[in-house]
Amino acid sequence: MPQRFAVIGLDHRHVYELTQHLQEAGMECAGYWPVTTNANVLAGFRKRFPQLPAVAERERLLDDRSIQVIVTAAIPSERAGLAIAAMRRGKDVLCDKPGITDGTQLDEVQRTVAETGRIFSVCFGERFQSRAGAAARQLVRDGAIGRLVQTVTLSPHRLYRALRPDWFWSPATNGSILVDLASHEIDQFLTITGRLDATITHAAIRSVAPERTPVSDFQDFGELILSNEVATGYVRVDWFTPDGLADWGDGRSFIVGTEGSIELRKNLDLAGRPGSQHLFLVTRDETKYISCEDRPLTAFRAFADDVRDRTETAMPQAHCFAVCRIALEAEAKAAAK
């Protein structure tokens, strides 16, 4: 019989991708809880997955022993509590990011994982959904650019003010901009350096343009600098993608090694190449363009295998917690200034 998952928490559009990718990985969706803070997300989910049954009682899904995994894109501050409830009922959990928004949640989720042996995983986009990022990580592991020196990641996002629910505007419910958006890049830095540690040498959060938002203190810009014994990493996240851009953001990564460099254009190529997932490799011998758009995504299949085999191939549990911890540390460092 196929592995089964249920969806609880249709509050962010990322739930579409989580559901689709798990289905493509061979898992069966047993149903979803239709309660939401964003009617547009629910309508979009029903349009994309008309065959899936809505289940009126959340507890029915949590208590159904035929369901192995709970998937959630609930209000970020509520994801950890839902994950704990699911794990206490013998289920593994795949969260949209951020899965953790404060230190108390992190402690409670870690304790629950230790006591239950269940999987708590967060869908960090660079790991689960970036084909170019996966190709770059393999090139670094293969020694294509020599020893790693530095990574720089720029991750602008479009604000979509009219589409955002009330919880989006508060770090108490959405997590700070570093906990939310920068967690992707922290995951990438730890993965590419092969470490679970990073010192935060700089972290900052700003409210640059309050006139663009319904609250005066919305965090629309954040940055941090990470370092460990392998490399240093700079991360910039913001909500300033211009409406004229043909995508929600022009995400870029620059990876510098002693013998070469890699540039990623994850969303689009301003030079005019069609599609997304563009990689540029420069070595001693050549300058090479690599299209990664057709590279398979493997992390969701690996997650499904981990659920079945009780392994940690998609993302080690310790790595997931390290990303969450460093993001919270960066938030605290920025707030202390």
C-alpha cells in the first residue's frame, strides 16, 4: 500500500508545492482540513486538487493510523504545536518554513522528536526545491572550484500586499524576516560547508519602507554574515522585488572557491535565457553555462524513503534543528542592536 499523508494548515500557498511534490514522490494524500486564514489559498488548493477529500474534524486526520505524515503550511507560529500533536500520535511531519518561530518551540519540538522517534522536517527551499542549488552543491563536493571560500546569497521577494493575511505582518505570528526567509540560506550555507555550526558575525533587521505596508514596523529587509571553519557566508533577504519583474524574485547565489566560482540565477536570467534554474561555472579551464531546469528534484522522494525506512537521507534531523537554532540566534542578535 502507498504511504499516506494528510494536510492540516492551508494558510500559505506553499502548501500546493508540498502536496504536489509528495504525490509525485509516490505518496497518497488522504485528505485535508479545510479551515484556513486565507480563503484564496483554500480556493487554490481545491482547484489544483479537486479529487482530494476535505475532512471537517482535524482530529480525525491526526488519529487516523493509516496516515504516516502530516503536512502543514499553517500560520508559522502554530506549526510547531501542530507538529508536536502529530508526532505524539505517531506521525512524521513536513512543515513549510519556518517550522519554528521561537526558542521555546524549538526546545519542545526537539524533546518530542527525542521521545517519539518521529521525523520533524522543514521544507527549506534551497534543499527541497532548487535544482540549481543541488547542482551547485554537487559541483562543490566534486572539487570543481577548489576549496570553498565564501557564499553570497541574495533573496528578494515580492510583497503582494493585497494577498497577505493579517498574520503575515507580525513577527510574532510569521516569524522575523531572518527566521522566515533567511532560514533557506542558512540551510544552504550549512549544507555546502558540511557543518552544523556557524558563528553569526553580523545580523540586522530593518523596516525601510513602512508606507508600503499596513503596519509601521514590518520587517522588509534583513541581512546576516555567517562563518565557520570552512567558509563565510553573506545573506540578504528583502521584500523589494519590483512589480515589473517577471517572477516573485531574482534569487541569486555566488559561491567562491580557490580555483573557481559558481553563480546561480534561480528564478530567471536577465540576459534573456528562458526558464529558471540557471548555473554559471567558471574554472581555470572554462566559463560554462549549465541549465538545471530539467534536473530532477530528489529530496521529496528521499523524505518518503526516510518515512518508510526510518533514515535521514533527505535532511538529517540534527541539521534541521541547527538551521532553526541559528536563525533564532540571528534574530536575537539583530534585535539586540
